[in-house]
Amino acid sequence: MVKGFASKLLGHLHDSGQVDYQLPIGEHLIPVNEFLGKVVTLNFTGAIQCVGCGRAIKKAYQQGYCFPCTQTLAACDICIVKPELCHFAKGTCREPEWGTAHCMQAHYVYLANTSDLKVGITRAKNIPGRWIDQGASQALPILLVKSRYIAGIIEVAIASHVKDKTNWRKMLQGPAEPVDLLVKRAEFISKIGDWLHDLTAQLPPDAIVPVADTAMRELHYPVLTYPAKLSSLSFEKTPEITGTLLGIKGQYLILDHGVLNIRNATGFELAWQ
């Protein structure tokens, strides 16, 4: 048995496209793929530790934070989920140093085929991890930009033509229908072409760079069987969750009687056996 405070699943993408997962529990990394087809048990001890300040809490918010941290940390501000609302340039960032390190850095605008085709953004160093977290079966960068804010306003522009959210239920019911992402990339860039040209003209020469990469990434997840019917599991309702592990996709463990979003258990003290 391994016990400790949990973090989100870590995915590693091999050149073959196969994804391997590890579950961080305390100082341990559980090689989750090795448990496919086996009965696993996860016990929630009732202890929760804020991932921001580390103090013991009774309830977690925003995937692992205490309430005071949600009100003070830049990582919990509204601009994290809506980057087009970034207010760093106004001098009102909650933590300017954090903003410099995380938001005022190179970001990709990308297309991903998760439950359906969608547009998204992520820091350059988070590829392919972001795609794995979303359960994407295909992914392709569109643009490389200088900041999260620029990526965010471009994402909003493209999102008027395609989804920007993943339907987690559909994503967990099987691989998405294949899409020619190279064709879609050209299509969406064309649709926002005039707007993008005007935006580019207002920024430094290297602020928005088209991605010439033609190598679409394909991702294959360790899933033995996709569930015909989805039932969501949570430690708040069931402190002990036991079942046969049928697959891992995105941040979900697929068990024979339901699916468990590990991201929602961030900061929870769990025992794995």
C-alpha cells in the first residue's frame, strides 16, 4: 500500500503515440498502466492539503486550493480560465513575478481532437502534456505567440468557428472521429485572416508566428474497454473506491463501475492498493 497526498496524473507520450501514466501519491509515482485489467483500491483518508499554501483544510476549491488562496493567488484568478481577461499590463496582477514566469511566456494556440475538434492554448513547455490531460487523440499547433493574453484573444477569435471545450463524457466513450488537422488549421487561419493581420500589425514583429510544422501528433491511450454508460465517481460520496481498471484517458481512471477524475482529488490524502 502507498499513501500520500495526490497530484494530477502525469502522462508521457512515446514516439509511437502511446501514452504512459503515473499517479503521484506523496513521494511515490504509481505506474498506472501496469494495473490495467487488475482490481485497484483507492481510499480517501479524509485529510486534504491545500496545494497552494500546504495547510490542512476541510474543503478544496479549484482543484486543490483553500479558499483564501483562491482569493490571493494569481494561479486562481479568472484570467487563468479566461486568458483574454489577463490584466498583467494594467499592473493589477495578483503576483507579478508569477505572471512573468507563467503568463508572459511563449504559448501555442493549437487544434486538438478530443471529444470533437477544439481550439486551445498552452505554454510551449506544456506540450504534449496539455493534450494528454484533455484526452486528445490528435493535436496540431497553429501559432506560437509571446504571451498568454495574445494566445487568449486569438483563441476567442477562432472559437467563433469551432469549439473550445471538451465534452468529457463523449471523450471517455471512445476515440474521436479522425480529422485532417492540417486542412482545419488552414481553414481557421483563413477565417480570422483579416483580424489576425490587424492584430499582428499592432504587436512586435515576433509576437505572433505561424507554425510551419506539418507533423500532426496522434495519441493512443491505455484503454482496454470504453464504458457503454458513464457513472462519475467521487471521494466525497465514496471514500473507498474499488474496481477493475479498464483504462486511463485524460485525467480519468476508467473502472468497471464508473470513472474517477483524479484532477478533482488533487490535495487529497489517498492510499493506493
